[in-house]
Amino acid sequence: MTEAEARGRAAAMLADAGIALTPAEREQIEVADFGLGQLAEIGLQLVTYVNTERVCAKELVLFPGQTCPEHRHPPVDGSPGKEETFRCRTGTVHLHVEDRDELVLQAGDQATIPPDTLHWFQAGRDGAIVSEFSTRSRDEHDVFTDPRIVR
Amino acid sequence: MTEAEARGRAAAMLADAGIALTPAEREQIEVADFGLGQLAEIGLQLVTYVNTERVCAKELVLFPGQTCPEHRHPPVDGSPGKEETFRCRTGTVHLHVEDRDELVLQAGDQATIPPDTLHWFQAGRDGAIVSEFSTRSRDEHDVFTDPRIVR
């Protein structure tokens, strides 16, 4: 799957879910393959609505079975690190958070991940759309468990 | 319109928009009439997904022509005050922000309101659903221009 194909497929999933994007947002959907070249299996599609010094909000789109690999958001510049709430909008997402049992989130379910806490997640067989509400995103500071990953 | 009627109507609008709520969230939709007893004209329905020390996310539901009256979020306890991004999901919302021209937000449009800045908003004739992404909400500190208002 190419990046352009992933972008088109994510846009179609968002449209099917009734989530309105501007044309510019649709064209700029971020496709992350984490440098592994296995996008269909390990990857994530993102629409960032806002990312200020204090607040960030995104839609995350996952294809069936697609995984966002294990990582954490460490403290940066005296801030305690990114705090994230994931709210499942459509489909199913299997969320794994350090020292907790797997959470299975379906539409309307949510979970909050404290700063600097390892987590990874995988969509179920229909894929998933997940809203992320968080403090500022600074992806370049994320720490991934797999040393091959480049964000 | 009673509070229960407003809650039912807001739940129906959210369902029509494909926004999934848990049964508990549906039953706990907040109905704010700001103490004025004119809910259909001046009021707001809210679902608060998360409100931590750092991050808050809500859905705001406005009936046709309904207005959320002018207010600001002042600094509290050394924090600069609440910063809000409003993203219109369905319908139309007319947003008035201190010293700016009126913004007309339709599905997919958004605007960020800095801390301690006067603002008010009114839905168009089809009502509106607006996602709010913000820093912590502390409604009891909000300052309304109309001195009759109790939040």
C-alpha cells in the first residue's frame, strides 16, 4: 500500500464515519509507517486538528489489524510528557498500556494514558477511528521500544 | 423545553451525527440554562469526555438559534486561563470573539479562542454540534457579561 493509497483509504473511512474534513485536511492526512516499510501491518494515519503549546486534538485512523507500535512520551523541557485520552469513534481498538490488562475499546469507549507510560494499540478486523485528546504533541521526542523505528 | 426534553433532543442530534455515546454518557448530558430559564434561546447541552488537570474534551450541542452567552475564562491559580478550540461537526455556528469579525463555522471548520478572551456563539437554523478541545475546564470560574447568569 502506497502512502497515497493509505491517505485515500483513511479519507474514505472518515467520510463514512460522518467526520467532516476540509479539502486541505483531506490532502494532508499524515501517513506514518515508522520507517519500517510495512504500512498495512505497522502504521497509522492521522489528522491533526490543533496542536498548541497546551492542547492537541487528532483523529487516528487504523486499517484492519494495523498496529501503532509500543512507545512512550517522556518528559520534555520540564513538562511531564504528553497525556493522551483515546476515544474510539468507530470499529474496535485493542489498547495495551504498561502494567495493565488489554483494553478493548469500541465506539464510545475511551481510556487515558498517563505521561511517560508505554502503550501500543491495534485495530480489530474492521479498522478503527480514534479521537485523541492530549497535551502538546512533540512526536520527535517519542521513545519507541523497537530501535529500528524512526518517527 | 424541560431539561429532560433538551437532554433527549441533544442525544438524538448526536446519534444522527454518528457520534457514539455510552448509555451513561447519554443519561448524563449536561443541560445549561445559565440560570435564565430561557433554555431554547440561551442554553447549551454538553457531553464532557475528559477533564483532567491538563486536558479537556467535550461535545457541545446547540439547538437551532440557541446561544451560549458572552463569557471569558480568566487566569486561575497561576494558570493563564482556559484555551479552547471549537471544531464544528454538523450544522452552522456563528462565533463572536472579542475584537474579531464574526466567524461562521460549518462542518470541518474550527477556531481557537485564547485564554481570558470574551466570546459567545449561536447555532444557525439547523442547530450545531461542536467539539471543544481545551485545557482544563473550571466552569465555576467563568466570567459572564450578563450579571444575571449563574453557571
